[in-house]
Amino acid sequence: MKNKKIDMLNGPLVGKIVIFALPLALSSILQQLFNSADLAVVGRFDSDKAMAAVGSNSSLVNLIVSLFLGLSVGANVVVARLIGQGRKDKANEAVHTVVLLAVISGFIILGVGEILAPILLGMMNVPDDVLKLATLYLRIFFFAMPFIEIYDFGSAVLRSKGDSTRPLYALITAGVINVILNLVFVIVFKMGVAGVATATVISNFFSACMILYFLTHEEEMLRLDVRKLRIRWEYLLGIIKIGLPAGLQSMVFSLSNVVIQAAINSFGSDGIAGSTAEQNFEFMAYFVINAFAQTATTFTSQNFAAQDKERCKKIYRLCTFIGLASCLGLSLIFLIGRHLFIQIFSTDENVIHYAMIRMWSVCLLELLTGVYEISGGCLRGMGHSMTPAVITVLGTCVFRLVWVNTIYAAHRSYLMLMIVYPVSWVITGTAVTVAYFIIRRKEFAQIGKRRADII
């Protein structure tokens, strides 16, 4: 298969940004569609309680995997900088550190998850009629984590040189396998939530194998040789410097969502199922934003290392404009066809009622996340990961916890719970954007006075 590579340092940017971001967005959306297939199959061919059991795990899974997903962002930045600086041998050493880190982190999550699964679900106030199924799903799901980490970290390596296409191929293959196995395990073998969890494990095994195949057949700079796998501290520290704040931000972010999920759980299985069904579309709109945020990080990493400040400025403007516009367009499509889309998962009137509340108050305004995600992505590309992490933790996570325990507690309703999302996005977006322009001005003033040799 011919390698895909985008020259991020030269030529027009618009087409390259779109070409790079589109596979990223499609990868995440397809992944969500395949997750949606889990929900749709158990919701239609098992029960709403089974769908609630799968859905009640989403916030918890995100909380546990977020730290290492953040580290994959650090891996992307480290390798992209080395490419931008033309240090091919160093880039190859970094690749082997990244892949071994992926394997280790995957097994860490597996072990911790198996031990803590029932405890964490109990802390989230998962209803008794859902708890047993939710625990079963989660324990099987965690066996997929080593494969998920290999895919995430390996994809980060490929994206560092401008290849966002082949990770999409791997995901499509895994997704098709996942859907087929869902239908077989649930409809034919009547395995319910255990069936969709098992399908997830098997499909992620295939995506990990494909990523490893791509890396072992890469050009010399990024080629993986299992005999060279080792942790090199200079690259690990670079990954931690960039990725740990991003991972901790995501963990705290997910923690706030766990608290919100616990509040959603208080509305019973109908509230959980309605929120779960709508979130499929909400996540897809967010993935468009996230794709342009990742694009901003990678493009900025290479061009900042090459000391091209004007190109960095243009990257920010283009990613922000195209990302927000694309997200809004997708959200409007979901809103217009909301009844048809929600009924894919359930025809229960109570479930649909909760789903509609969330779609109007959250999905429609999802573009607001782009204001802080894209500016934060540019900051990480310049080596500033802690600042957007701290601001996001305060403006989004802490604010949500305060909201749930004050305003929502005093005016308890499903709508009041959902409003916390857009309000927190406005606060966080304003703060991160201001920080971006302040830091950018300082960094660009120093370009030409110092070596762009920071990892």
C-alpha cells in the first residue's frame, strides 16, 4: 500500500488541512457509528435496560483511558517535531518508545479496570436493574484496551508525518467486523451485552494488527522493528511533558462527566437510555471539532519547529473557521432529522423525550467546544500543554461540579442538568483563546533567537 504523506511545511494550507482532518473526523465518527451499532443492536434485539447498561459505561471508560490517550497526543507532537527538524534517526528511536509505551499502558488499564469495574459502577449510582449487565460489559470490554492503545499510539505516529488515511482504513475494517459480530452474537447466539463487548474486543484486535503492519512496513524513518523496542527516557519525558497535562485534563474532564452521568442515572433507565441514544450524534459533531484540533496540533508542531510563525497563525485561523462551520453543519443535520435518528435506538416515548431535550440543549451548540479545543491544540503544538489543561479543568470540569451541586441541586430537572454543557464551553473557550494569543505573542517574539529543538 502506498504511503500517504502531507508536506505540512510548504505550499497552500487549506486543502492540506482538510485532507488531513477529514480522515481523522471520519475515523472517530465511524468508531462512534460502530459503538452506536452496539447500542442499536442491544436496544432493538435485547432491551432498553441492556442499552442503558452499555451506555452507562461510556463516561467511566473515557475516564480510565483518557490519561493514555493524552499521552498519544504527546507522542504525536514529539515525533512531528523531530520530523520538522529533519532528525530522522531520532524520530525512529521515538517510534519504538511510543509503541512499547502503548503496549505497557494497555495492560495497565486492563489490570486496573478488571479490579475496579464493579466498585466504580457502584459509585456512579447505576440503577440496580442495570448494574449487573453494566459490570459484565465493562469487564469484557477492558480486554480490548491493549489493542485500543496500540491503535491510538500507532495512529499518532502515522499522523505525525501527515498520514491520517491508513488509520482510517484500519478502523473501517475493524468496524465492519464489529457490526457483523454484534449481529451474530446478539441475534443468533443471544449473548446480549456480553456479545457486543466480545465483538468490541475482537474488532480492536484487528485494528491493532493493521496498525502494526503499517508501521513495520513504513519508510526507514518511522519503520517499526520489534527488536528495537525500548523505552528511551528523552522521548518518554517529552511525551509526558506534552501528553500528561492533556491526559490529566481529559481525565478530570471525564470525571466531571461521570458526576453528570451519576445525576442522569437518577432519572432511571429511560433517562440513561435517552441520553445514551442522543450522545451518539453529539459525539459525532464533537469529533469534527476534535479532528481539526488534532490537525492544528500536528501542523503547528512541525511549523513551530521549523520557526515559521506566519504559517502557524494561518493554521489557527483556518482550523478554527473550517472546524466550527463543519461542526455546525453536522449538528443541524442531526437536529432536522432528530426523530428518525433517535428511533434507530429506541421507539419508547420516554426515552425519546429525554433524547430530544439533550439534542436541543447540547448537540446544537457543540461547535462551542471548538473555541477551546483548537486554540488548545495550537498551544500544545508549540509545547504549551499545561496552560490549556489547567484552564479547561477550571472552566469546564470544576464549573460543572459546582453547577451540579448548586444550581442543578436547587432546580432539579433534566434540562437544567444539560445546560451546564454550553455554559461551561463559553467560559472555557473565552479563557483558552485569550491564553493562546498571549502565549503566541511571546513565543513568536522569540523565534529566531532560540533553537526550535524542544521535545
